[in-house]
Amino acid sequence: MEIRPEQPEEYALVEQIHTLAFGGPQEARVVAEVRRSPFYMPELSLVAVVKGRPIGHILFSEVGLQDETGVMRKVVVLAPLGVHPEYQNLGAGKHLVETGLARLEAKGAPLVLVRGHAGYYPRFGFVPSAQLGIRPPFAVAPQAYMVRPLSAYTPAYRGTVRYPAAFAGVGYPVEYGL
């Protein structure tokens, strides 16, 4: 299995993977919207490839983290991670997450956020975001909103997460002021 950045000619296939993985088009729409936004990081839109064909995808993009004084800092969100149903539980998701985290570490990102399954993401070092003083801008079970601090993390990264408009399609409140 190869992990590499997705290519423009793979966009439709990647969106199909998310539609199948999530049982609907919402996450695929987020991917498409993020690609068109200034918060898109093409080098961190990764595909897992088997026999020359993408079978999984992970997207990391920028969001804001606003502290109590109003200061906004850039941080990274993992959203979404999808693997074609025929290839689930074979390690593609694990390889995508690990590769993405390693690349973010190399770029000097301070942390990565995710709203996801509390039984899956802790194996990669994610902890409930409240433990680091980070709040989602919407109601979510505390164990489902997580953060993975990286080497560049400092306690100054606290506050409320602010999502850009690209995330509006799946019910994220959009308040972004970077």
C-alpha cells in the first residue's frame, strides 16, 4: 500500500470513497469545498493506493483556535478520513493517519483536532480536547472531540475552535477570523 498526495484526476474517485464510507455525500462535499478554499493543504490530502487505485483518503486542513482574549491561531483538523468499504479494517486508515501526523510534525504544526470515534483515534495519541483547554464550537460528546498535540504544541493553544465556511455543509458552525 502506498500513501501519497491525491491528484486532481482522482478527485471524483476520492469523493466517491467518502460517499460510500459514510453512507451519504456530506463528507464528500466537505472535501470538495475545502479543496476550493484557502485552507486547503494539497500536500496533506492523502490517498492510500492499492494496485494503482485510491482506496482511502484523509484530509488535513487549517482551522482557527481562538483564545479568551480573541487571539486566533492556525491549527489543523483531520476531517474526513474515509476508506472504501471493501478495504476497511485492512490498515489503510491507520497508515493514512500515521503518515499525515508524521508530515504535520515535520511541518511544525502544533496540534491536530478531530471529531471522531473515541475508540479509534486514541491509538494515535489523540485525547479529549477538554484536557488541553480546547473547546469545539458545537455540542459534541466530550470523548468524541479530540486533539493530538505535536512537538510544536505549547499551552498557549487553548480556546474555541473556529471552522471555515468549507465545513458548513455538514453542520459545523462557521466562524473563522484568520
